[in-house]
Amino acid sequence: MSESGAEVVVGGAGTVANAASAVVAASATGAAGGWRRATGIAGTAIGVIAAGAAAGVALERMTVGRGMRAKARLALDSTGPYGGLRGTPGTAYADDGTELYYEVDDVEPQGGPANRRRRLFGRKAPLPVTVVFSHGYCLNQDSWHFQRAALRGVVRTVHWDQRSHGRSGRGNAQTRDGEPVTIDQLGRDLKAVVDAAVPEGPIVLVGHSMGGMTVMALAALHPELIRDRVVATAFVGTSSGRLGEVNFGLPVAGVNAVRRVLPGVLKALGQQAALVEKGRRATADLFAGVIKRYSFASRDVDPAVARFAERMIEGTPIDVVAEFYPAFTDHDKTEALACFTGIPVLVLAGIGDLVTPSEHSEAIADLLPDAELVLVPDAGHLVMLEHPEVVTDRLADLLTRAGAVPAGATVNGYGSTSSTAQPG
């Protein structure tokens, strides 16, 4: 952590129309009851989590009818502008043959919009650095939408989907050989993507949540790559270990109950994927409230952004959710952090993160004394969607500190999630 200690920044966000309630509201009692009838014991475990989430959204759920909520979701799905950015597609192959989908956004040729380059970094063009973005659990590469929009054409970027997520293939080792998912496997996957998409030149690694753990696993497996080619790293809302101690904002009795039954419940749900997916659709309102509770901390997130997050999470099959969950309990890459000593590092987290609490980011920064630690008030786990202007600004500064550009500049207002914002 820098000598001045953690920097606390405030991301701007405007007020949101009452339509936000229509997106996330649900009748907790009715929806949870239907879920229990459909899945038996699974409903008990999910109900414990839902009860914690319901505390913050119960009032707005009671004020809006289910039909109106469904219409609001359809309207946002048809008009939501997020997640539509596409680049040059490519495929890497993991060591077990799994197809890993990635996209490349190249630097614009000379004569492009120099004014944007100046606004982000100053007057000189960036050096040939490639920024590789790794997304989190139950998300996909589109979770970096705002940062991708802001850096598009300015620096070369690679966005990829983790195995069994997004457009990447289901993990062969899991479906064919019955092997469990491990964070080390994800680190090997990232190495395959780097070899295919960035065979040479300096690299900046950016990882959110599970993506940050993937970056740590890459360092543990290939420290020479970090030493020889990585010029900067950003860890966003992630952890180097001890995730089994996270209470997810629940009371002690509730979280202990969840820890006891959730692994077995998820495994059982994964074996009945078709039935469970029908249950998820039937209880979409309940899960919308849970997703919002564990994704965001501020109350005025753009409804389209909230729905965008829902779609990504809902798009992750329940058997994939079940496959990946045990890997987090075993995750411990504390020793691998030493590989990042001596290069610019950004450690950023939302203070209201209930999934990977900001204390885990502070622990990472404590082991990297020269890292910049940024704690964002009024921000949850999906801080890059909730306060994208803060994350983008700090990434621009990170590229500056890496020597890719001579002078950084604030990205003012680019990618705000207020209800009046224009999407990037």
C-alpha cells in the first residue's frame, strides 16, 4: 500500500426513476414458497441466502405487481445498451482441449480520434501494451463493458470468457473426465489465452473476483511470465484466500447453515439442471433481488445496468455454478503475490462488497507495499459496473505508472451508471 494509505474515492451516480423498483422487486414469500415446492431441500438453503437479501428490498417488492416487473425486464432487455461491444474473435485451447473464446480490440491506426487519446492519457500515443481482462464467477467478458468502451481504440485489449462461461466451451476435464474445477486450471487457461492472443510484447493483467484469482494462479504457475512481460496488474474485488470465512452479510447462524448444506445442495442442483433452470425462471423476481443485493451497494444504480448484471448471472447454467463453487474454498494464492513486487499494482474494491469483502483487498495491498489501494464507498462486488468512472480512471493511471504513457488524465464522466448517463 502506498505511504499515504488507502485512498477512498467517491463515484458519481445520479438519481434513478421509480422504474428501478420494477426491475428488482419480487414477492419474497410467494416466490420462495414456489421454489421450495419445486426443489425441496434446495429451497431451504437458497431461502437462507434470500432471507438476507430480502431485508433490503422487501418494501419495494411489495409495491409493484409481478406482471409489471416482468414487463419492465422485457423492456430493459430490448433497450439495454450494455454488453454489445464486440472485437476480433479468436479461440485458444486449454490443456484439456477446452475452447476458450476471446476478442481483441486493436489500437486505432494513426489519424484516429486523437482527442480521446489525449483525454485519457495526454498528448503522446501509448506504447504497444496489451491489457488482458479476466472476468469473475458467473459473469463473462462483457462485465468490463464500461472499461472496454473507454479504452477502445486507445490501447490494445483482450477480453476472454473463462471456461464454461460466456462463449467459451464447457470444460472438457469436467464434462468428460469428471475432474473438479480448480483455480490452477483457470491460471493455465489464462496462459493459453495469452499465448494465443498476446504472443509477444508487454502485458497488463486485470482481473475481477475469480478473474483476479486466475491472475494469481498464472503467477504461481508461470512466475517467469510475470517477471519478463507483465508491466502492471490490477486486482478488482478479489481475494488471495480465506474465502471460506466470508459471511456474505448474513447472521452467524444463517451463514453456518449455508456453509454446511450449500456444497451438497449445489451438487444436487447441478445433477438436475433442466428442472432447476425451470425453477430459476419461475422465481426470476426473487433472484433479481438476490443478485442486486450481492452485486451492488448503492441504491441508485441504473435499472438497465442492474438488469445487465442479472442477464449475465442468469446465463450461467446451474451445473456450472455447482462445478466452480468448491474451488473458492480451496483457493490460496497468497504466496504468488510476491511475483508482483516491483511492478505497478492497483488493488481496488467496493467497501460494500459482500462476496469478496474489501478486507481481502486490504490484505493483498499489505503484501504489496507499493500497490495503490483504492476503496470505493457505496460500491458492491460489481464495482466496475456500479462506479465505472472510478475503475476506468484508476486503470488509466495504472497504465501511466507502468510507463505506457507519459501523463495520465481523469476520465471525467465516461461511463457513468446514473439514470441520465449516455452508455459508452
